[in-house]
Amino acid sequence: MKHRLIISLLCCLLATAALAQNQVDTRPHVFDNNVRSLKVCLASNMYIPPVLMMNSDDRLLVNFDYLDYDVHYLRYSVTHCNADWQPSQLVESEYVSGFNYADIEDYRPSEATYVHYYNYQFALPNADMKLLVSGNYLLSVYEQDDPDEILFQTRFSVCEGGVGVFPQVTSRTDVEYNNRFQQVSFEVRYKPNQIKDPYDEFTCVVTQNSRMDNAVTVKRPMMVSVDHVTYDHNRDLIFPAGNEFRRFETVAAHNINMGVQSIRYYEPMYHAILMVDEPRNETQYLYDKTQFGRFTIRNAEAFGENALEADYMITHFTLNTNGKLNGGNVWLYGEFLNGYPGNQALMQYDASSGCYTADLLLKQGAYNYMYLWVPDGTSVGQTSRIEGDHYETVNEYLVTVFDRPMGERYDRLVGYGVAYSGK
């Protein structure tokens, strides 16, 4: 009996290890360094989370550049995922109509720019591809003749509706009052008998400013009623409040821009030197209207379309910390980095100046960004070390609610809600 128990435990451990090894990395990522300025948003509003409503006029707009003199013929496909962003059990024919690939036919070369590129754009759903079920989707783009070499992958969601999601944010949290944190609570409403087992069927995901590193998943509600469930007083839903996003604009190569010290041309391209940033963790809160980390492409001196006439500049970031910060790393965060800190977002310490620096090739426009401190051995960025945490900060919280009835093979996205702190 003892040997059987040991064997059973070993089998469980091996199965768990195998499951962990089989996890698919679906984080948004640009694999080809020539892909730049990736923007994934609703065609009707680029300043809200990219969640499409089924059976509506919603369209997902995907726009990006490929830096090259020659055109590349590209194609895209989608993968249906569950609430945890792992691929679901559905086969392609169950979640997409027709073939699960389509060519990107809208591409145009840049005009009068020092850095040459082709701008690509497409919308979903379209005549070639319609999405049949709700849930999370991983979008992959690749060369038509090389589908195994993914240029980039990104995420979006499709909601079927059916339940109402009503989130709220307060600075009067379960751990302190009007200080460093904000707490999210929400109610999910539905028709009586619509959800058979709301205590076990729902999976809810809460994100702050589209960040994925500190997203929180909650399962069971605090209270269940005949027509609604309540998620309240959950300490997992207490978020560091952070600070307002920093901003800069490079919309004009020959004029003064917000947050920019100077713009100079050094062959073969422009260089934008941003103002030196200082830590804000010991300063008082100061309100500033931002777009919750998003960016907008714009060339104020363009005669035609911004997407084609905005040039690329090597943009120089500097954070003055008066010495090296031990025990972790400093990362840049913003939508322009595709929503997940990659190697290009890692700030490098310059011992001669006592500053952290990063040099990124960015297209002209208006940008939001912040600095995150990531302690060694962790993957979650912290705002307290550099930006500071202030309860007054205006943050965007997205709550998505997935339903998985018994016997179902995938997580259905049945509702979502957005709430803003400080409003």
C-alpha cells in the first residue's frame, strides 16, 4: 500500500511537471526586430481595451510597420484560448469560418521619411475570417511563404454578452485608507436560472492599465444570489495605485515637443533626446491626464497620412537615480512596447552618469510610459520604488468574466466591464 501511494504521488508530480512544460507562451511579443509601432485597438475607439462584441459592428484594427525598402507579403491566423490564455480544446473549424488564415492586402510604403518602411493594416472580422465563438484570441502574423516563422503575436478578446459586469474602484481598501492602494470590487448580473452554478462556473480576470504582469484571476465570488454574484473584500484585488503615466511627444521634428529636450538629425536618422526623468516615489501626487499607457502616431508636419509620413527617431530615455539600484532591474512600460516588458525595455545602468538609459527606435507620435522596478527572481513590476504609489492616481481596470459550464470545452467570455479610479 505504501509503495502504491509513493507511485501515485510520483505520477501526480510527473503529470504536473509535464503540464507546466507544455504551457504555450502566448504573451504579446514581437519576434522580428523590423516590426515596429504595433497597434491593436477597436476601429471605433483606440483608447479602450480591445474587446469585440459578437454580432455587432465592432472591428479590431491591427496596424504596424515593417522596416524595409521592399514589400513583404504577410499573412495572419488566430488561435482560440481559454481565460488563462492557453489554447482551448476547440479545433479551428469550431471558432473560425473558412480557412484560419488570410493575407494582409492593405500595405503602403512610407513617404518622405529617412527610415523606410511599409505600413500594414487589416481589420477583424472580415470577409475572409469570421470568429464564431467568444473568448480570448491569439493573433499571429508571418510571411506567406514561411508560416513557422512568426513575426509577432498579440492578443484580443471577443465577448458574446449575456451578463452585466459592474466594477467599482475605491481607495478605502481592506489594508489601508486613502494611501498607496486601490481595491476593485464588482458584481456580475444575469437572469435567474441562466447560470446553473455561478459559484464554480465563473472565472474573472482583472487587469490594471492593460498590464499582464500583475493581472489577477479570481474564481469563487464572495456572495451568490439568484440573479447576481458579488466579488467584494478580496485582498487579491488590491492593486498598488502607482502614479500617472509620464508623457512625451515627438510630433514635430523642427519644433519644441512635450517632454523632449532636443531633436537632432545624425545620419541616417533623427535622434530625440527626452528630458531627464527623476524618481517620483518621494514627491507629492500631481494629476496629469493620460491615456493609461497608450500611444498615438502623429506627425504634425505631415501633408498627408500620419501612418505613412511619420518618421522614426532613436528616442533616448534617461532616469536619474543617483546611483545603481540593487536587487532588481528597471524596465520601461507602455503600449508601445506591446504590453509586456521585453529585452528592449530593460534600462541599462550607466555608471559614469549614475543614470539608467534606454535607446529605442520609435515612430513620431504621443507616448505614455512609466518605469517599473522588477526585483530579482520575480516577474511582476513594482511602481513603489521609482514612480511611487498614490491613491489619487487615475487607473483603468478591465474586468472580464468567463463562463465554463460543466461539460463545456472552452471558456466563454460572457461579459466585461471597465472602471476608472479617481473618477
